Amino acid sequence: MKKTLGIVVALGLFAAPLAARAGEATVVLTVHHAGCVLCGPIVKSTLTHVKGVSGVTVSQADAMADVTATVTYDAAVTSPGAMIKATTDHGYPAEVAKSSKG
């Protein structure tokens, strides 16, 4: 009985990190009206403050281009729609360019 219990506990400890990562996803957003030097950092800060977001990187082809934001998030906590709402509420409408679940 103790041996079986030990195996069950060990398997549970092994499976817990896998379950924690099951909800991780990545989305790439195209953020419009972000053609200034400060726009990229504002978009990044806005997305970072969305509950469930664990990482944000932004890039911009040139100073007049839209911003591309790659966001890693917990799909059990937030969604691309919530991120789009956050950026839009700050004056930067966005759309999903690409998404994937981890």
C-alpha cells in the first residue's frame, strides 16, 4: 500500500508542471495607430498589465509602421480578445495576426 501511494504521489508531482503549462499560449497581435517612438513601449506596458499575460515583446519595422506584439499568456486566465480590448481602450486597435497553444 505504501509503495502504491508513493508511486501515485510521484506521478502527481511529475504531472503537475505539465498541467500548469497546458494553458500556456502565444498570440501575435498587429497593433495599429502605433507609429511613434513611445507607442511600442505603451503597447507593451498595456499588454503586460492584462491579467494572465506572462511575457510581451514588441517590434516595429520602422517608426511609421504598425507594432507587432508577441504575447505569451495563460489561456485559462485571459484571451486574445481581452488583449485587443486593452490596447483598443488605450487608442491602439489591434487584431490577431497569428496564435498558437503551447
